Amino acid sequence: MRKVLSLVLVFVLVAAMCGCSPEKAIEGTWKSRNTVLGVVTETTYVFRADGTGERSGLLTTAFTYTITEDALELTTSVMGLEHKESYAYRFEGKKLTLTGGNEPIVLEKVD
């Protein structure tokens, strides 16, 4: 019984130490699908380790991002004008939900 308890304790400690920080968890490619008036659109977000990324759908837009324990902030620049978007976020397995705009954005990790 003690061996089993010790093994479980070791597993829990290792799992706790290996938990991904938000900075690591967000890295990679994420996709969202929306249906508006019967038309399905797909948007892809790529988050790189250096704090840059891009959002592509109908248009491709480069962005920089910062992520803290509380918020994800995306900054885009078009013709010298900066636009910042701030979202609360929640990771659930391979899903990332961003809230703060009109409707939540649900992204699924693809890599």
C-alpha cells in the first residue's frame, strides 16, 4: 500500500512540475470555425515563442502578443496604426477560449 501511495505522490509531483505555463501552452497553430448564414469560415492563429504571430482567414494579419495569468493581448499594426485586442483566456485540453469581444472565440490546437 505504501509503495502505491508513494508512486501516486511521485506522479502528482511530476505532473505539477511539468504543467505548462501560458506562454508555452499557447505556442503553435490554432484554428477556429464559425458559421454565419450557412457559410463556414475558418481562421488560423499562429503563436510563435518570440511573441509574434499571424491570424489568417479572409486576410492575413501579423501581430505581436503578450500573455499573462489574466489576459492575452494581441497588437496589430496596419499602415502605422496600432490596434490592441485584450482577451481573457481559458485552456481546456486542446481548446483555447478567448473572451472579451462580442462573442467568445473557440480555438482548437492543430499542432
